[in-house]
Amino acid sequence: MAGGGGPPGSKKRKRVAARRSKAKRAKGKKPYEAPAARGGGSTLEPQPVTAMDERVAAEEMSESREPDCNLDKELKVLCVKLRYHNMSTSRRCRLVTEALRKMDGKYLEIARSPTACVLQLCVKWCSHSERDPVFVALQPHLLDLSLDEHTVFLVHNIIKMATRKQFASFIYSLRGHVASLLCHTIGAAVLDHAFCQATRPQKRSLLLELYSTELQLSNDLKEEKPCRFSLLNIISKLGLQKSSVLQHMTTVIQPVLEKGIVEYSIVHTVILEYLTIADKTSALDVIRQLIPHLTQGTYAVDELSGVARFLGKSEVEKKRSSKPLLIQIMQTKEGLKLGLACLKHGLAEDRKRIIKSLKWRIMKLALSDYGCLFVICLLSIVDNTELVTEVVIDVLKKQLKELIFDKNGRHPLLQLFHPLCSRYLTLGELFYLNYNVPSLVSKVNFGSKLDDVADKEHGGSEDTLVASDSKEDPIKRQQELLVKSELYEVLIETCIENVGQLLRTNFGKDVLYEVAVGGKNSFLEGVTDRIHVLHNAIACDAARPRTDDGDEHAFDNYHSSRTIRRMILDCPAFAATLWKTALEGKCKLYADGFSSMVVGAYLESPDSMVKDLAKSELQLLIDGGILKPQEHKAEEEKSAMECSSDESSELSDTDTGYHAKKAYKDLKSGKLVARFGTDRFRCPFCPEKKKLDYRYRELVQHVIVMGASKRPWKVRANHRALAKHLETDHTDAPGSSSMPLRQAEALYLSKIKRSQAGARSTCKPGR
């Protein structure tokens, strides 16, 4: 140690203390101005800033911002208490009120400190009156807070819980900053959160700034109808130059693509509008830049990362999710369109990259609303069937039962059997599947093709959904994906095991039908002999005798009767098997209700051999008046509709009463059956209803509604007869003594009159 009286480093501390005292004395004084700045004299060279000066300045800054340690400790305790899951609402409200009282007047300081998570929890759970002062204090600084990864969730909660007026003021504050926020990795999340929560005019005001700087002041465009609010319509209406709009949008979109900020809905909307006006080169460039981002995982920050940081835990870092972004964006229709554009207009290696990124995640897509449409497109346009079999088909084969009974999961399977069938896909879904980038397709009227698809009874053809460079024959692709991959064999075995359940469910019946008939135009006929085993299994299920327990007969169920009827008309082999197993010599038992549709299908079959099988037996039933041919039923329905629609030809009460008496005699004699159990009833006059089984009180309500005055006279007469039959002949049914039927009818009619009187009073002016 060097010679001297003091401990080591004492001289250094003295120098630092002297500098601090000098700096404090100089604080508050007017800074020195050079003579040149005052207008005379020679200039002095600035003194160099040493490392010691910088250190002293940093220490002074930290001392000026020294937090209140007691407040931090109290807020930390409150934060731990607020995170309890089983806390009562009243106790949480008391804790939130206490925390807000402690933070009163310091909202901005706390929002920028590690204790911002406490303010975030308070904003989430406090009342509107307690939230208003927080919003007023932070509103001028919300844009700055939106750029910090630890305060972004506080801004999310403020936006989510804001009133309409507060949210409108926040949207207005974004004016002029939309493009800069969209290019910021954290600010884009806040902008998208506000975009998803905004109304249509507010969304348009945000989008107009991204389309062109000239459109920010066009208030009339914000009130445009949704169908007219598109970039092409705006350009034509205002007479803008497409090249200038395209150049401005390129400057907005290019930084977003370079940074990979493509997971947000507002970005999808802007890119889709850009593709509508872009030329072929620009559109391909955007698609090629998008595909690498869609096949990679996304960075995500946990919302509670600020809480973990405040409670002293290890810093929560941003981690790249293993789930590709393509699955995440399939939650919206804009994301679906963007994915379809990349799949259709990308190169073969781009499709290969997309398919490989979906390995082991294809089920998540197949079970979602928009994801199943993406899988349909993938199965329809990708020529590399070996890769599709490995990534898609092999995964679907392991979970076939879940797919068959799911509303969305069945669509990829049905697409392989019957492509773009309007029976299974809605017009909106067909519209999404036919989405194309205008500059990347040939001049074909896709709208007329879509109309042709909708007009056909069983949907469109494979030609309406093709890739830009697809070369393989669609029929050959379907056979390879179904037969070569053994998917068809596994489907047949699954249908045999679950034949009864598939027949009687709304979604499973379609898959069963397509498997049984061999797809569109029976292109799979003769591929395997196991199909006859499936036909026999369906026929054996239909051959079971009717019972009074809960299981409905296959011919009496709403879904199974129509499915079997379609199979008879479209598959002669199944029709012959069903006739020999279940119907030969028993047609009289199934000559009424839903089952009559099954029996009558043999006379309507286009195959002459099927007609000859049943003609002799069914003709006897027709001659005896037991079975009505289908053309007679159509004529009766048409005449009934004419009678109900013709207001001038009203029947008298005598005619209506006569028909009601006749219907009551049929009910009393047993020709028409309404009761099938202790408390199990059916309406014999409404066989087309999806709900067939009623309890006594439910059937009474049905009778009252159907007997209303606006119904056709025949319907009213039949249901009056059923009402009398219930009231007089089924007094032992549970619930029959709760309220007389006439009293229930009077109560229902008075309720209708009151509602009509209220509607008329609200329509009068001055009220």
C-alpha cells in the first residue's frame, strides 16, 4: 500500500464528494453562454468530458429518480394477493381500491417502472369510475407506452376496458402514427388489438392512412358501405393514380415484411388489398417474402412477464414458438386468403416447405373453421402425393373417428370423394376456396364458375380449384390419396364399426354416404370387396325390428332415412342388398312417415333392375291407398301451398271443422299414432320436423303454435284434432293436469296480442 495516512481509495472518494458538492451548487444557475453566443468576443474551446464527469452525472440522475422503497414493497405484497385464483370478488375489489389509492397521482411513474404490472391488474379488475382517472393520466402517453414490451399489456387492458368515448379518443390519437406503429415489433400488437376492437368506420380510418397519405382527410369514405369499401373502389371514386397508391403501400409493407411482423389481422388486410392492385412482379415478390415467415414460429412474450420481473423471478425472455405462423393466422378469413394465395401461387418448393411445416399439426388445422378449407385446397392442388400422404393422410388415418363426427374435420375427407360439393360446402366457403390474386391468374371469369358450382345439385368440378402450375389429373390425384395410401380401406372399416351412429348423426351420415357409393360418379367402384361388407352392415342395421326404447329405427330417423334414400337412388348394389335383407315382404310396415321415403325410392331409381325388384310388392300398396307415389305427394304439397297462399279462397268454418273431425277419428282409431311411450309423443302431421320426440307439455306447446291463425287451414284443422285427442284420450300422461289445454292456448294468444300491441305503440311517432 502506498504511503499515506488514510485508507486506500480515500482520496478518490474525497474528489468525488467535492465534485458532487460543486455540481449541486451549480444546479439551478443559468448555464454559461460563450461570448460568441452573446454577440461578441472570441469563442472558447469546449472542455472535454471525462469518464468521471459522466459517472457523476449518471449517479445524480439515479438519485433524482430514486423510487419510493416503501411503496414498492406495499405494491409487491398487493400484487401477490391479487394473483390468487380463488379470491372472492369483494376482497379483490378492496385490494384493487387500496392499490389505486396508494398509486394516486403517480400513474405515469408507476407505468414506466417495474411496478407497472400492479397497475395492469388494477385496470383489469377495477370499476369504471376507478379506471377513468388512470385513463386520463395515461392517455397522452399511450403511444409511448405502446412501444415498450413491459407496458404493452397495460395498454392492452386500458384499450380493452375503455368506454366508447375513450376508445374513440385513442383511435383519434393514432392519426398520423399508424404506419410507424405497424412497422414496430411491439407497437404493431397494440395497433392490431385496437383494429380488431374498432367499429367499421374506425377500421376504415386506420386503413386509409396505410393506403395513401391523401386519404387521411377523406371523411366521406369512412361512411361507405362495407361492400363498396375496397381499394379499387376508392381509387376509381376519387380518381387517384394507381401507381402512386402502389408506391405508398410498398413503402409501408416492405419494412413489415423485412421485420417479419405478419401475424396480425391489420397486416393481412393491407397485404390483401395490395395484391388486388399489384402487378405480377410485385405480387410474386410479396408472396415469396411471406412464405418463409409463415412457415416459421413466432416470437411471443408472456403477459405476466412484468409480474415475474417485479416479483424477483428470472427474466422472461421472448421465445420462438414451435408452432408455425400459418396455423395461427388461420383464425380469420383474411389469414385464410393469405395462406391460399401462398399455396396457389407459390412454386413447387414453396408448397413443399409449407407442407413440411405442418407435420403433426394438420389435425389442428382440419378441426378449425378456416383451417379445414386450407387443408381442402392443399389436397386439391399439390401434385406431390407422396409428401401429402406422409404429412397429411397418415396423420388423418390415425384419428379418423374424430374427423368423421366433427363439423369441420369431415370436409377434407368429403373433398377427396366429391370435390367442391355445394351440398357439403356453403357458398361462402366455395368463394374462399376460389380466391386468387388477380394479376397471377389468366383472364377467366371465376365468378361465373362459382355460379355454376352453386347451381349444380352436387357441387362443382375439380377444374374450379387449381394451382398456377398444377399438372396432374385431379381424378388420378384423388385415387392416389385414397387408394394408394390405404385411406379408403381404413375408412370402410371405421364406417363398419360405427355404422349405426354414423347413420343417425348430422355430420357422420355424409361421410358414410360417400364411402358407400364410392365417391362422385362412383369413381372408386370395384376398388375393394370390403364395400359389400359395409352395404351389408347398413342393411342389417335397417333390418332390426322397431322397439319402444330410446333407439330409433333407421327408417324413422330424420338423418338416416334420407341417407338411405340417397344410397338407393345412387348405388344399385346397395339397393339390392337392402331389399333382400330388410324390405322384401315388409314394405307395408314402412309405408308411412319417414320410412315411406325409403320405400318409395325404389320406384324412383334410375336403374331398371332396382325398380323391378320392388315394383310388384309396392304396386299393391299403391293400389290399396297405403303408399302414395312421389308424384302424387308433390301434387298434394303444391295444392296445399296454393290453398294457403291464396287469400281470396278462404274456407268456411264448416269445412275446417269437418276436416278436424276426420283427423280426430284417424287418431282415435289408431290409424294415426301420436303416443309411443309413457311420456314420449310425436306429431303425426309434422313428419318433416327435425325434432320428432316430444314430452306431453312440449307437444301441447307445439299444437298451440301450429294452430295459430296464420297457418294454412289444413294444418290448423289437423292440430286442433290433435289437441282434442291429447285433452280427452291421454289424461294419464305426466304433466297433463298442470294446465288445461284451452287455458294454455288462451294464455299464448293473449301474449301474442300484447306483443303486437307493444310493437304498434313503438312505431307511433312521438313515443
